[in-house]
Amino acid sequence: MSIYVNNSTRLLVQGVTGREGEFHTRQMIEYGTNVVAGVTPGKGGQVIEHLGARVPVFNTVKEAVTEAQANCTVIFVPPPFGCDAVLEALDAGVTGIVCITEGIPTQDMLRVHRFLMEAQGWMIGPNCPGVISPGKCKAGILPGNIFMPGNVGLVSRSGTLTYEIVNELTQAGLGQSTCVGIGGDPIIGSSFVDVLRRFEGDPETAAVVLIGEIGGNDEEVAAEFIRDKMTKPVVSFIAGKTAPPGKRMGHAGAIVSGSSGTAQGKIEALDAVGVAVANLPNEVPTLVKRVLQ
Amino acid sequence: MKIHEYQAKQILAKYQVPIPQGDIAATPEEAAAIAGKLGKRVVVKAQVHVGGRGKAGGVKLADTPDEAQAAASQILGMDIKGLTVEKVLVEEAADIAEEYYLGITIDRAARRNVVMVSAVGGVDIEEVAATTPEKIAKVHLDPAIGMMDFHTRILAIEAGLNPAAIRPASGFLKALYRAYMDVDASLAEINPLVLTAGGNLIATDAKINIDDNALFRQTKLAELREEQEEDPIEAEAHRKGLIYVRLDGNIGILGNGAGLVMTTLDVVQREGGRPANFLDVGGGAKAELVRSALETVLLDTNVKGVLFNIFGGITRCDEVAKGILDATAAMDINVPIVIRLTGTREREGQQLLQGTHLIPAASMQEAAQKIVELVSHAGKATFP
């Protein structure tokens, strides 16, 4: 069983009738994901049909759980409603949450995280591309065609940079067990450490690729975890080596403030605990092959 | 989003946080009038969105209205780290006995708001945190509980505040926390918090940063954004809804996704080039947005070449290609453009660009090498 999502995932899509929500619901069905329900308040009773799949739309998550036994949700609602959507899912007993929405206020996320811990759930995102276990399930917006089943786990703060590196891995014949885009916001549901802990316990994962970027100290905390708790080899790439301090590089969390959050500091922290850090994205497959030997 | 000290103080005043009497001035004459009205020693402070203004000479004491006028005329128009001072705050100078630090911000690793108090105030708190972290008392707040009295007692006592200050500091902290939460701040800082010789606490400086993601519900505060302080091209880009950061090189960089664009900057720099900007067109960009993004990058006259790096997921390569062709048809572009298009509908996108003067590249690496070479040759051709 892969981590987070697998063949027994019964996926709910919140915000299913919106432009992004509906488009990606179809994409997820095409990938083979078992999408069992959608929720859009006020649109209950509609049905989204695609490739023979029929996805009923409900007004509440509670109904989607009772009627369709959803056990995981992917959220596409607009940012002002993000906090409400996550809390509604947790309240209805859905403990697996993937939040794609970009722009949720940070204080909302602090509240969400508090109740996520109490509900003993997991959350990927917000502001993330989602999670995929190639060949089994895709919950999010990642382009399915570049992935290939295998034994390399991948965790990243970035979306398209993940695709870039996954593409390199796949072309080098290195398939993936699960790929997780944890998101670029300051407060996220799952940190590197949360995901690394799952990879360490996952029999389908032999090595892990960690893709970091400037800002915060999640990579440094990950380095300590790798040193103390991980037996599986880790390869890394860090984006933003040349980013100037004080400038927010797109992601809300990607900013070097003073001397903290620099790429150099992160690379040194990872290197010091034996992580092989690539200089360029296209060096990652070579390093993975080396640590797998 | 950053707001000025005087704006932060106006917010704090609404929460009954004691602040010095004073007002804002845009001319030396206004500064003199405010000082005259206060009738005592004043401090004239540059209002500019950058730290270190004191060291730069942006804060001056004045004993008389004439001195206040002279101080304001020195400070107004001053350049502090690239920003021009357009306003000064003129307020009564506090009679300082002790200086403390109070701050509330978000602790990313702990996923909690963290409150910090130190008896060492008036100095760079990052410096204190780096050299003597034990001098900063910290409490993480549970969002389900917020700030209670006991939190404030722990903070005041662990920070070693003067016993006379402990009770008023408690009220101060709770007011600061209410303001912080109500305005969706990502930082609220009073540094220094002054204990006066008369035994009162007063916030002589204040800094509040607002969470950009919350501006949709902080509409009054959103109006405080000051575009004239930003780089003009950055301001234009933000109006168009683009994520653009100006840098000081000569290669314009565009791509989809912050991590990918950051990496493109790194790879270009590694190849010996100097990026002129960071521009993320975001996910699912349509031709119109791509066109406007390219136009924005070319507003910077330093740009001698452009690199597009697209990895299509939800972004479709044919849409990007159309946007680039629209822009090149509408504008007279005389710098080389290298484009790497991979992912969703890449064949359609690449076909659209065939036969044009746009230079294709198969990988990010190759694209970076090509643009760096083209830009350095262009330089040599102009200056043989």
C-alpha cells in the first residue's frame, strides 16, 4: 500500500463544479482514480459523467460520506472558503485532505492545522499540486503522463519543478512510489518531515528525492530528521541559490529574510547529514541511481 | 504587505495601545506646525518601508519647531536603501527609562502564532535572537485559546521586565494580540516599548505586516498599499496580476511555477548569465497573459535577451506559443528569445513556433546555454 493515496482511496472533490474542479475531476478519472463524489453547495443532485464514470454532486461533505463513502478529499474551492472546506471535511470524518487552493489566509491555516491534529488526519497543501501514487491514484493536478510506477518517493515544495524532476527520473527509467507536492505556503498541512516519516515506513519506497527551495527552515528540520530517523537514502535539489534577500519569489513562503532561509544554508544542512544534493535538476537521476546501488 | 509606522500606530490606538502624541507631515512647514502644537521635544522619523532608517539618518530629535522643520527638510526626499522618503512622523519624544521588545509573528515550524518579549529592546531583535537567544521569552499560542493572562505573566517574568512594568505589559500584549488577529497580520512588533521615567509604558515604534492572502477581507487596509514605493515595472506587473520581481541583470526570465522559475534563474547564473527578473505566469496561463508577461519583461530596457521555460501541466504549450506569437506580432522585439516548451500539447506549441525567429531549446540547461551565449555575443557586437 502506497502512502496517502492508493487503490482503496474513495475520492471526493470539493468545488467539483468550478472550472478547475470539473476539469481536474475528469483528468483524475482518466488517470484511473476512483472519484466517488463531488460537493458544491447549492448544486446537489447534479451528476458529472466522464468515461463511463458517474460522479454524484452533493450539497455537503456529510452527505458525500454517508451516500458515497468518500474517505479522502481534494479541495478546489476559492481561497475565502478554503478554511471552511477543510474543516467541513474533518467534521464529516474525512481525514485525508489534499488542498489545491492557492491564497488561503495564514491565520485560517493555523486554525485548520489545530483541528487537523485533533482529528488525527493528514493534509497535503494548500497551494500545492497534490499527491500521486503512479498507476494507482492521483489526487490533484499533476500531469499523470510523466509519472511511472517504481520505488522512488518524491516530496517537493514546488509544482512544475516537481514535474521537471519526475520527467528526468521517468526518462532515466526510475519509477516513483508516491510523489507529494506539499505546497509553497508558510503554513502547510504536511511538512517534509511528515512525508519523510511515511516514506521511511513505506515498504514500496527504496529512496527519496526531496525538492526544497528558499524560505523557512523546513529543509533544515528535515536534515535533522534524516540524520536521526531515516535509514533510506535521500537525494535533494534546492531551488533559489541566486535569489536576492527580501524578495518573495512567487510562493508566499519563498523568501530569504536576513540570513535565514538561504539555499546555501539548506544545502549545507542536508550535505552534512549525508544527503546527496544535486547542483542541477538533471543530475538527480544519476544521484538516485548511485544511492540505490 | 507592509504598512508605515504611523499607520500601524493608528491601528494600535484603536485597541487602546498607548502611543506618543504626534502627526504625519509631508513638508518641513507641516512638521514645524506639529512640533509647535505638541509644545515639547519631538522626534522626526522617516516613513519608509525598509528597516535601518535610524542608521541611515532618517530619525532626528528636535527641541523646537524650527529644529523640527530643519530635521524634516533633511529627511524628506532622502534616499533610504533605494526608497525616497515622502512623509515624516513628528511625535513627542519619550522620556526613556527602559526599552523593551514585544512581537507577535507566525512560527512556521511550530504552526502557531508566537509571542516574544525581551527586556533588551530598541535594537535589532534578529541580532539578539542570533547571539543571546535566552534574552527572548517566547510563548506559542493555541489558536483555540488565544492569549490568556497567564501567557502574559509568563512572558513578562521570563523576559525579566521591571516589576513595575509587568501588569501594564499584560494589557499591552493582549491589545497587541487583538490587533494582530483582527487585521490578519503576519507580524506585529513594538520595538522599542518604552517604560518612561514616570512608570508608564508607551509604544514609540510599531511595525505591522499584513498577510497578502487576507487582503480580500481587509479591504480598508488593502487601500494602504503604496505603489509609488515599488519599482515601476513591478507595480505595472502587479496591476496585470503577474508575479514579477525585478533583478539587476540583462536576461529576462519567464516560466510557469515559482520553483521552476527560481531554478531557471539558478541555471542561467550557473552558465554565466545575469537574470533581469523573475516572472511566474502561474498555472494554466492563457495566450493573453503570456503576451502581457512578455511585454512586461521587455519594459526593462536592460533586457538583452529572453528565456521562456515552460513545463506544461495545466499550462498548455500551444497557448503559451500563441501568446508569444501575439506579442512578437504586436511589438518590435529586437532581442533574441529562447524558448523551451515541454509537457501538455508540446508538439502543437512547437509547431506554432516553427519558421519564426524564436529559438527552440530541448531542455532548461540547453535553453540557458543558448541565451547566455546570444546575450554575450550581442554585447560584443555593440561594443567591439
